[in-house]
Amino acid sequence: MTHQKTYDDAEKIMICQGDIDYQGIVKHINDGVVIIREGIVVFANTAFYEMAQRGPEEVISVDFARFIAPGNREEVTSYLTERLFSAGLSDRIEFVMPRTDGEAIIEMKVNVVECGGSPAILGALTDITERRKTRLELQRIKARFESIIHSMNEVVVSLSPTDYSILAINPAAEALYGVPLRDFASGENQLMSFVHPDDRQKVHQFYRNMPEAEFDELQYRVISSNRRVKWVRDEGHVVYSDKGTIRRIDHVIRDITEEKRASDALKLSEARYRDFFESTSDMAYAVTPQGDFIDINEAGLKLLGFESLDEAIESNVSDSYVDLSQRTGLLEELYEKGYVEGKHIKLKNKAGEVFEVAVTARAKTDESGRLLYYDGIVHNITRALEDQRNRVLRNAAGGLCHYLNTHLMQLSNSKDAIGEEIESLGTLIEEHARGENPRETAERMKEIVESMQFFHAGVSEAYKKISEVTMAFNKAFLYREESYLTSTILDIFKAYGYEGDDLK
């Protein structure tokens, strides 16, 4: 069937009266074939009809320019005219062909033939639309890739697999090494010349092993042109050709100086934290959001009564709370602020002994804000609170004693005054009994009674003041009234170091 089609197409070309190289036409029979004489199509094969999406009546005896897009028409028609008389022109030309379903990109190979005694154009046309789109897409991807490479902060370099010479390198090399990019392109500078002398041997080994490793990475130091030492991470990988041979070795070299400095600082900080964690006399701990122990120091084990770290890790911090509502409040504050500082709560150890502590803690999260764990410091303030309460008690007792002494002095003075008045009254009673100066005696007795009433009022007021302060003292310190002998009370004061005349 194919041979018959070829024969039929060849027969149609007889219009050129045997001047055509039929073998040449047959060679291009799968492409669109046209013969153009004086700008008019005098022959076209079936493939051309399909390519142009037109029938024979719309092709034969039609100006070939109709099959060329307006934007290319003048260029192509001029080329075809010149090609008839100039063998020095290219034998190929591309143009856009308008079609019913859009435009197609056509490549036409041109030969000059004799047709009816006149020169004519024999064109073999190939639809290269998809090929051109693919090429343009590849060019676009390549341009985009090159744009990305050139905008990267990392150095991207391709090296020869034989001598490690630089095949290509992006502009980021200027910032890292401090030399113009042209110096790398000219071969004036090679990467190894910037490697720190102390790291050069391991970098040489890294590069030598790359063909076998295929992919590897290494951190090392480089020295830029201004003598500044920088840390880099070098990631290399082998690029193979279609035949399986090594085409080149690509490296991505990133400046990690600041990252390295931060990492070293973090390690130092972690070491210092660990040293503090282990050496502090306070409980240092870390727990999961659910309260399970992740870590706890030796002081914490002793405080809570754990025998070992393993025992603590199998426990939950909730078991150590006297009042779980205190933990709820602590977690709410941690959630709201991310930390708590000096929060007072009551804990208990395994033996059930209760003690008061001050908790300083923080919520540790990852970069996305997800809660990882809580860590903190627990300071036992039981002794401090007892000391504080004792200081308050001593101050209160001292103030009470001063207050009582003031009013006891008033009582003592009133007692002495009343005693004197009673003695004077006794003398007046004797005089009155003898009938001596009755009027004068009565006046003096009245004065003494009034004086005694005054001192009695003072005694009552002092008693009232003493009663008020003792009742307030009892209430403030939850004192339970008991019967104490004087000697017992003195023994209590002696137990606190008061000796000698102070207690007499």
C-alpha cells in the first residue's frame, strides 16, 4: 500500500515533465512535500495536505504565501526567490503556518529543481511545533535554573572529574572567597587554594573519594582574600553522562560561620546548664506535658524521696502535689505566659512529708510553637518560711512585751498611788474618830476618794488594753489557751536562750 502511494505521488509530479529527481521526493515522502514554481504550488503530497489541514483544491495552484503567517511571509518569500539563484544561502528556513486548530512551526528544507524548463523550489516540510516547544521549554527551564543558581547564597560549582579544575561557578563565590568571579573562570584561582592549611588534607581526601562515594558532605574552614576564616559545609555529588561515565562533580558550598558559632555557643550553654543542673542544691527537672519525668537531678531525687533516676522517670510529678489544683493553676500560668517565677506550692515526698517550695519553670516549644516539655527549678522554702514565721513571732512577742510593759507600768503606778491614798485615808479616819477638825477631815477624805476613783479608771483602761492585745495575739497565732505555771513559762523562754536577771 505504501509503494502504491509513493507511485501515485510520483506520477502527479509528471507535471514537471521528468525533470524532477523522483528518488529525492520518495525520500521525503513522510514529510510534507511541495513544488513551488513562480510562487505557486504546482505539487503537494498527502502529508502536506494533512499538515496544512487543507484539501488539494485549496493547495494546488495557490500562492504558497497563503501557507505562511503574516509575520514570516515577507522573509520566507524573499528567501525562496533568492534561493532560486543563490546556492550560498542556507538550505533550511523556519516559519509559522496558520491552521484551523492554531499555528504550527514548520521547518522547510529547500532544494532547487528544474520544472518544465524553469527553476522551481522543492520543499520538504516538517512540523517541529512540539520539538520547538520542547526546546523552548528546556531553554526556559535552563534560564530559570541559571537564574536560581545565580541568585543563590550558596556557592554552586562544577568540577572536572580528572583534575578538579572549575568548569562553572556561580557569583556567590565572590562573597565567600572575596575574589572576582572572572578569576575562577580564567583558572587563576582554584577552590583548594582557599582551604585552611589545617583542613587541607581532609578536604583533599574528601574530593578524591567523591567518585567512589557519589555523594558526601564535609565541614571545613576556608580563608577568604581578606584573611577572614569562615566555616563552610561542602556537599558534593557525581553527575553521570548517558554512557555511565562521570561527566562532572557538582558541589554546593554554604557559609555556615554564623551557624557554627551559634552551634558552638549552644553546646557551651548546654554544657554550662548541665553543670548547673547537676551541681545545684535545688531540684532541677524536666517533665512531659502530661507530667511524666524526663530528667531530674540528684537534689530532686533526694527532695522527693526517689531511690534512682529510673524510679523517678517511671513516676508522674502529679503524685508529688499535696493539692492538684495548685498544679492546674501552675499549668494555666505556663500556658498563658510561657513561664512562672517563684510560684509557691506544697509538695510531698514518697514518705508523705509535706514541704513548701518556690517553682520557677518554663514551657519549651519547637519552632512551630508545639509544646515539647516543661523544665524548671524547685527551691525548698520550708526552712525559710519557718525562719520567717519565727522572726514574725519574735517581733510580735517583742512588740507585745513592750506594749504590756507600758500598761503594766501604768498599773504599777496606779497601785502605788492607791496605796498611798489608802494610807492617808487611814490617818484621816483616825482623826475623824477623835473628833479632830471634822469639817476639814471630811474635805480631805473626799479628795482622796476622788483621787482613788481616778487611779481606778486608769487601772480599768490598762486592763482593757492588755485584754485586747492578748486576744489579738491569740487569734493571730492560733494560740490554744492552756494553764501554765510561772516556772513553766520561764522554762519556755530559757529554751530560747534567755537567762539570768532578764527573767527575774
